[in-house]
Amino acid sequence: MGQTAPVSAVVWTAAGSLLAWLWLLLCQGFFWRTDVRLPSRTEPEVWPSVCVVVPARDEATVLPVALPSLLLQDYPGRAEVFLVDDGSSDGTGDLARELARRHGGLPLTVGSPGEPPAGWTGKLWAVRHGIGLARARGPEYLLLTDADIAHAPDSLRELVAAARCGGYDVVSQMARLRVESVWERLVVPAFVYFFAQLYPFRRIAAAGRTAAAAGGCVLLRAETAERARIPDAIRHAVIDDVALARAVKRGGGRVWLGLAERVDSVRPYPRLHDLWRMVSRSAYAQLRHNPLLLAGTAAGLALVYLVPPVAVLAGLAAGRTSAALLGGAAWLVMAGTYVPMLRYYRQPLSLAPLLPFTAFLYLLMTIDSAVQHYRGRGAAWKGRTYARPDALPDEG
């Protein structure tokens, strides 16, 4: 009797995990599919003007690859690049000017916003300065892109065509992140997979509350930005891309987000420590700094990702076929939903069964994010730390 109760608990928990995976497979916006790419588009008769805003802080290592890809955009309309050097100590601004002299292409303006005032995250303060410079040109669209993002030569025209043809206020592409080191291969595809699970791309384009964008590549209608008071209305946001999309949708705007085909991040994350910082800096902010949401997330991750392999091992050890079969079925569904993302990242499918281990790492990163929050270290961007959101002044 003493052995039956624990085994029965494993069986029921494994059954719950399998049911959860069947629900995720069929009812969570088909998040696991990777075929959401730029929507159907035709080239407009008149190409609207675009200003590209690039916030940059200590980006000298990636700028030689990323910035020329923007300057050399094959765009039929008027376009200009505004790089905002946010207090760099590595000569980012001077390097940008030198790259513009060397490569030519679109006009480049380098600005500097000074230190952000209380209540602003540094990146959004830099974006605000860039948008302010761009407004003098009266653009119809703004392309907000990070300094580590390399664009194919036709990236801008494809984004604009998609926005005009589909009537979208925001068209965003999730740049393909670098996957070269062992840890990048293990963690990066899962990062995008988990993001899509939280914000299914198909639901973002549809009417409804689901809203998200990928901050590395966001084409935003300038009129919409002004109407939604972007970035002022989201100045506290650590996860600024999701906050931007929500602000646009709240104002009645239309948002589209999908996977990129020829927009790539060139920033390396060679060590687990680098990836850990990338995730933990904003993971608890994603949970609105709510300990109950943290507890629920930890329980959910354990049920969905950790229970299946544990049930298989426990079932085999105890000779309980039912526990092993239920856990194995859940593990199989899990791995199957991960296969499309691995294919998108051109990674071996043998990584699919390792998703529970990666999920465990993400659980630890999320808990670490909460620990850092309660230690008062707040969020950070490029070496600058900000106060916890509950400590920021309310500026209306």
C-alpha cells in the first residue's frame, strides 16, 4: 500500500502532463509551427518615407556587420538612419560615422540623448531621442531595430510592402539568433519556442488581446506611434517590444509578428553565463514581479516539461508500465512540437528530447531573475542598472 500511493501519484501526474501537451498541441494557436513569415504583399505605387532608429550602447563589436546592412538597403523611397549613441565607452558613435563614410548608402545621423531621467529605461530613452530626431523628417514609418541586427538588402522594402498591403500598424520580425556555440544550440531555439508558446504568432495578427513584437525589428507607423504615445507611454517597460505591441493594440491598431528569413542577430552568446543574463534580466518582469505568478509558472513548467522524463524513469524503476507510457507519450509530443523550431534553426533533431533539460535551465533563470529583483538590483540594459519598477516615480 505504501508503494502504490506514490506510483499512483506519478501515473496521475503523468496523465495530467500528457493532457496539458495535447491541449498545447491543438489549442494554443499552433504555436509550434514555424510557417508564420511575412504576409502576402505587393509593392506600393508610391513608397512611403522611412526613418530607421537604432539605439546603441557599447556596440563596437557588432556594428561593423549590422550598420552597413542598414545603410545599404535597397529601398525605392526616401529613407534615413538615426543611430543613438547612448553613452557608449567604446567609440560606438565615431565608428558609426566611419562606417557611413566607408560604405555610403542611406544618410546617417548620430545623436546622443544624455543620461535617462528617472522613470525611463535606457533603451527607450534612446529610442525616444531617435524618434524625436526622425520626426523632423516627417516619415510615414519608423523602423526600430537593434544595433546587432543585420538586414538583407531588401529587408526594409519587404517590411513596408507587408505593412501597406496588410494594413498593419506594426510589422515585426523575430530575427534569427546566432546558434554556433554548444550553449547557443541548446538554449537559443528553445528561447524562441517558449516565446511563441506565450505569444502564438497567429493570435497576434488576429483581433484579440494577444500582442507582442520582437524589438530587434519593428516597423511602426509614425502616426500610430504618436497616437499611442510611444515610447513615453511605455517608458518603464523592461520588455519594451511586448509593451509597444500592447499599446498599439489597445489603441485599435493592427500588429503582425513572425519569424524572419533574412534578418539575423550577430550578437554572440558563447557561454551559458551570457545566455543566463539575457533571460534572467527580464524573466521576472514578464511575470509582472508577482510571486504568485512565479509559483504558478514554476509549477506549470514542472508539470509540462519535467514530469514526462521523471515519469518515464520512475515508471521503469517501479515496474509501472502505465506511468512510463504516459510520461513517454507526453515527452514524445513535447519533442515533436520542438522539431519545427530546430529545423528553422538548422539544428540536429537529436536536440528535441533534451527540451526538458533546457526548460529546467529556464526555470532556474526565472527564479534567479526574481532573486535579483528582491535584492534590489532591478533590470539592466548594456551595463546600466535601473530601479525596480515599484520604486520608480509615477510621472503620469
